[in-house]
Amino acid sequence: MTGAEFITEWSRTRVVFGPGVLERLGTELDTLGAARALLVTTPRRDATIENVLGELGNKVAGVCDFAAMHVPADRIQRAVAEVDRVRPDVLLAVGGGSAVGLAKAIARERPLPIVAVPTTYAGSEMTSIWGVTSGDTKTTGRDPAVALRPRASRPRRRCSRSASDCSAPSAARGWARSCAILLQA
């Protein structure tokens, strides 16, 4: 390849944007045929996690709160053991890049679909890039098995400019910090 040539893959994406989308999370899981979700998050609990637990009730088969920055390998081992114990049919990542990253690492070990409710502007939920840290070594790669596809989001605040004109920092202060539901088809 020379010059401005490149190769890219794009996934089929469905966007649902508006108030109340988080309340449809159970219905979105139903469209995947998912009845047992393993909630993947960090040890810190916030209102979004409590809202998800309240919305899903007994659809949450377990909580895996081992997510940490840079996806440490020992956390992946613990999380995979939790998957083997709980036997979910979907991974539900709620949080930022750490939660989404751990869900991706689990999905590489156990072929499960991922649903993400990102609460930060990390962007990991929109890529097929994964990463694992073992000691001082970080390994990354791409795997279509960890790419999430349809997207739905609910704004808490709006960006002061049109969405097409928002820079990443202003988007992070505005609608990008809103709740989003991303499903892997």
C-alpha cells in the first residue's frame, strides 16, 4: 500500500438516542436472547450501576467488580472464573474503559456477546481493540469478537453546539457522558 490507501472494517451500527433508553436495557437484552447477564464493572458503585441493577432485577446473574485500569491479567483470570461459576449468556459492562476492557478480555476467553453502558468518554466500546497488562508488559490487538455493534444513548446534558461541531473535550462535557447502551450482534 502506498500514499493515502488504507483498509478499514465497519460494523453494522444502530443508534437509538433519547431520554429513557436505559429503561429499555432489559428489552435490548431480550433482543439478544439474553436472560442471564454478568455485570462487569469497577469496585466503585455509582447511580448508573444501581439503576441498571434496578432495571434488570433477576436478569443480573452476578456482579464481577474486578475491572481496573489497563486490564491486569490477574483480573481477567478472576473474571473468567466468575463467568465459569455464574454461566451468563451476556456480559454487561457498566462504566468506563476499564469495565469495557475487562468485558472484551473475557469475551476473548469465553465467546459471549457484550452489552456496554459506558459512563465516560473512553471510546473503547466503539472499537475492536483490546488490551491486557501483565507486569510491566501491555499487549494489545484487534479482534472482531470484541467489537460492539448497535448503539443507544440517553443524554443527561446537551452539547452547546451541534453534535457534528462538538470536539471530543466538549462532547465529553456534554452528551458523551450520557448513558449509552451498546450491543454486540
